[in-house]
Amino acid sequence: MVSSLENQQAPGVLPWWARDRGFGLFTIITGFIAWVAAGILVLERIELYKNPDYVTSCDVNPWISCGTVMKTEQAGIFGFPNPFFGIVCFAVVVTIGFTLLAGATKLQRWFWICFQLGITAALGLVIWFWYQALYEINALCLYCMVVWTMVIPLFVFTTGRNVLNGVIPAGEGVKKLFREWSWIITAILWLLVAATVILRFPNAFFG
């Protein structure tokens, strides 16, 4: 059983986001933002069902167009629109966050492994959607990019939390990396994604 022993023994050593309540707050914020973005996409998708000529709220130009993205095969890889899957998954993330914030600390190691696998799978999907949007669909969805922006720190800090709490075995060097550099790693990944988007669609941003 993982009872967050390190949380209890050395609260000053762990960064706030690696402690149970801090991580709970972190997952609530990131999960809720992603959930709202997915929810907006669901509403937009419903409007498109009702009216194929509907112009979505983020149809800014030929390169930034949720409507264009929603009408592609990649927008329904599960057999139904991806945002429906997203609002369920991010609701689970938010629920887990509230559970931790409420004081749940005796969660089994298998629980954290499953959560890690789920967040890792989410990152894998984000990478796939990123590639599809930039190089296959040739259009961007603003609300999808909000989801990307939230999944990246969710992955980095979930991994860091699990490394620092012993869920994922790691040496002191790896622990120090996550303890001191998680924010920097997140910022670098954000910048890399932003750079690839701008370089791929310069006309969308600079005319």
C-alpha cells in the first residue's frame, strides 16, 4: 500500500505539487480547464450535427478552424467525436483531484500506476493529434490546443509526483530532475509545440 509515506515524513523535501493535496489542486485546475475545452467542443459538434453549415466559434481563418478539424476522420477515432471521450476522462481527473484535496492519502500503488498509464496514454494521443493537425489535416483547433496545453503539465507533474513518492522507482538524480526542473520541462515542451505550430502555419499568425 502506498500511503504517501514520504509526504508524511518529509513535507519540506517534496515540492508542494508532489504532496497529495497540492497534487490534488494541480489536477483539479488542469483537468477542469481541459474539461471545459472538451465541453465547448462537444457543444460545437452538436451544432454541426444540427447544421452542417454551422460556423464554429473558433473558425478564425483557413488554418485555425475547429469546424474543419471536426469534419475529419481523425476527429472520431473512437467511433464517436473525440470530445465526448475527453469530457469523461477529464471529469475523472478532476474527481481524483478533489479526492486528494479532501484528504485521501492511502491510495494503493496500483492506483497511481493506472493513473500514470492513463495520463501517458493521453499524452500519446495529444502527440498523435498534434501530428495529424499539422501535417495531415493542415488546420488547427484552438480548443484542442487548450487540451494539449493542459495534458503536457499533467504528464510531467504526474510522472514527477510518482517518481518522488516512490511509485516509479528512480535514482536520486532522476528525483532531483523532477523536483527542480518539472516547471522548466513543461515550459520547454510548451515552447516546442508553439514553435512547431507557428512555423507550420506562419500565415495564420502573421498574415
